[in-house]
Amino acid sequence: MSFNLFNQSNLEFLKSQPDNSIDSIVTDPPYGISFMGKSWDYDVPSVDTWKELMRVLKPGGHILVACGTRTQHRMAVNIEDAGFEIRDIVAWVYGSGFPKSLNIGKAVDKLQGNEREDLGEHPNPAGSKGNTFPLAQTCRITKGTSEWEGWGTALKPAMELWTLARKPLSEKTVAENVLKWGVGGINIDECRVGNEVLPEQKASQAKIGTFERENMITPERTGRFPANFIHDGSDEVVSMFPESKAGKNKLKKGTGGIWTKSSGLPCGPEYGDSGSASRFFYTAKASKSERNAGLDGFEEKIHSDRKAIEGVGANNPRNRTGTPKSNFHPTVKPIALMRYLARLITPKGGIVLDPYMGSGSTGVACVLEGFNFIGVEMDKEYFEIAKARIEHWTKS
């Protein structure tokens, strides 16, 4: 296992790399929403960038690319226009996001000079300790009487989408491609959901169309078939799922053990468990200790989570929220999530490339999974954070 980190432009780096040399790409690039007013987030990566990434990826190699819901379409179109085949979308759903919505009723009252009823101090829903940028625990609530009271401008963010795409095969079949290049498939068994031990059973010979059921179920396999849905295990997310009890093996149709409303029970093998139908793979957002592991001695900083208020300096407290952090990168992904995603598309001992390394969560994941890692990050401060975090986990 090795890791190589580069503090430079990813396009500059990619142009020096040989064709067909990377096994997989797992990355969290700019979303193109000008997040926190950052200049690097003014747009999603260009088609030219994805073309270079496809060139260095082996034929049949997969990429997993994060994006927010507002610009997911732009990200996917650029990836597809570069020549990749879009295979799926993996949704990571969480309950800790909070809305950044304008209170239209309040804005109208201010515009018209209307008085609002003061309802006093109340708990601030956005002030939970789990937020990346903790806010005040209470806030003063007021209520107006205009027809626009209760109207806003945005929904609460509760998921990020990962585009799963594949470089076209060079061979006629997937089997021939994996034998030649070592890539082309998804690691189903190593990414099954949960650790339930399936009961002894003979592999069914029944076929569903051209799909052989025996390819899904064998006596040795454990856990449910991986889905394109991952949640954070929060009460808010889990509460949306009904209770369910695992049913018996069904041969006519199956969803790999995922609960479906039409059947009322998980399909597939007999799991013998019960509980919330949310029994998918899940991972919470990165904790403070996880974000900062390996960063002893690093200067703690606060970075604004919004564009500067007009006429107010960037360092003014009105433009700064949260507490100082050693790892002040605004979009740190949890290591458990990145381990799962890297394992899903990377062969044993393979090379994972992250051209937008950020604070290095993908690199840490690869170290823990035993993959070789190449990370590229243009920002010097983020690069040093990533380097320290990855080196910390190589010694743990």
C-alpha cells in the first residue's frame, strides 16, 4: 500500500500521468454553488477535466462523484459528455442539515414597516451540536400577519448524490474486461448491508428473465445486496421508515433484502430479523474527533459559511459563525462512507485517485482499506491538513 499526494492543479497533474493507469476515482469536487463564497466552487468540473480523468482510468473502471441536489444535473451531464457511461446515483441521506431559507413574511413586513408579534425565545432547530458550524441554541421567534407569513425560499438539505459512472469497456464482455484490466465490476459481496448470517440453503436455479437467481444468493454470503441509498442513522431519517419483519425467500422477484411497500416485507433470502425497514448501510457525518485526528499543533481557524455581508469585512463576526477548528474544510466527508464507496468500486490492492482531495477523507479511507492512493489538492492549507490526517492513520 502506498499514498502519493500532490499540491497542484489536478489538470496539470493529470497531463503528466499515463493512460489506463488508475483503477477507480472517488472524489468530492466543487458543486458549483459558490459555497461559503469560495472562488473554487464557482462551477462544477469541466468536460475537459473529466476527459483527462477518463484517459488515466482503466477501461471498465468506475468513478463515484459527489454533488449537491441543485447542480447534480450539471455534474452528471459533464461526466457523460466526457464519454463516461452513467450507471447509477447513490444517495447519502442525513438528518443534520438545516435550511438556509429566507423568511418571506418577515422580509415583506420589514419592507412595508409592519409590526410583528414577539413570541419570545425558543430552541433553535439549526443550533444542534452536530452541525459543522454550530449556531446559537435559542433564537427569538416573531410572527407577522401578512399573506406571505410562513413562506420561504428553500427546502432543508437532507442528501447528497454520488454519480456512479464507468469508463467504456475495451473488451466485448465484462468478464473479458475484468480478466484483462482487473476492473469493470462492483464489489457486491464486500459491500453487503449488515452482517446477518444467511441460513443454509441451496442456490436457486430459477431465472428472472436472463438473470440467474443463483448469482444473487449462495449459502456463504451474508448481508443484504448493496443499494443506491445510504443514510446517516439519525432518528429523523430512521423514523420515516415503517417497522418490518424479514420474510421468506421469494423467487419471482427480489430486491436483495430491501423493504418494499408493495410486499410489506424484504424480498430475497430469509434473514430472520425485524425492526425498522431502514436496515441499509448507514454512516453518520464526520465527528469532531474524526475531523481533527492527526492535526495536533495545527492552527485553529473559523471559516465563514456564507458570502460576506455587503459592506462588512470578511473577518467581522457578523460574517463568521461556528467555533475554531484545526480541520476547517467546509465539506469533510465521514471516513466510514468513503471506505464503503472506495471498496465498492476498487479491486483489492488497486489504485484510487481523488483529484479534489480536500482534507483527505478519501485518502484515510484508502489507507484503512489497503488501497493505493493518489490525492491532488490545489489549496495549500487543505493539502497540509490532508497530508497530516492520512499520515496519522498510516501509523494507527
